[in-house]
Amino acid sequence: MTPSLKAKTPGYVIERTAKRLKRAFQHTLVSLNADLTADQWVLLNQVYRDPGTSQQELGAATAKDKPTVTRILDKLESKKLVQRKAMKEDRRKFGIYPTPAGEQKVETLLPDVESFRMAHFEGLNDNDVRTLLRIMDKINSNITQTTDHALL
């Protein structure tokens, strides 16, 4: 890629697209009376897909820092959608599990979330999506390799 093309700031386009997707998703959740923010959905869905995951693993899987994960989990716990359980191997760590209400919430919303995703990727074929994911993974890998890991 030429320096002049890189100067057109793909980072801006990526950030703008991510913000617009998040706002549109939040609007969808409001229209569904989901009583969840987009960030709460991301964590709840991850816990649903991987019950018993630790808070640290949850943060890594969702690219959220520790204070943000804690704050969101506190909110999900107050809504009785997740519960923390001490891990047998280390009672100082907690596994995060969906409650039956949390499981029901995900199962109810999932078809609409999938429709949202499909609508926003309209006109892209599987190869386009694979290419997009490959490129984004490469950018993330480059960031990891060139950034102080204490900042990530």
C-alpha cells in the first residue's frame, strides 16, 4: 500500500464505522425493549456462549478493560442476568454464569441480533466478510506487536 493511500486514514473509517454500528445496535436494543446497553449485550452473550469464564477471560474476549468488565457485570448482576461463582481451583477468582433469566434474554434477542448483523452486511458475500476479518485480524496483530502490552 502506498503512503498516500494510508494517509487517507483508514483508522478514521474503522472508528467511524465501529461507532455507527454500536449506535445502530443500541437503537435496535432500545426498540426491542431489551433493557440492555450494547456493551451489556456483548458481555451477556459471551457469558452465555462460554459459561464459567473468568472476568479476566471475559475482558480479553470482549476487548474491555477490567474496570469496565466489573462495572458491566455489576449491572448485569443487579438485573439478575448473570451470577458470579467462586472457582473451585482458586476461590479468589470467580466464574461468570448466565442465570436462567440471562439465558432466556439471550435466546429471545438472538434472532433480532442476527437480523441486525445480516442487514448491515447486506451486499457482502462470504468472501468479502472473510477478507474483512482477515484484514482486521492483521491490523490487531500489528497493534499487539508494536504496542506496549501494558497499554492493551
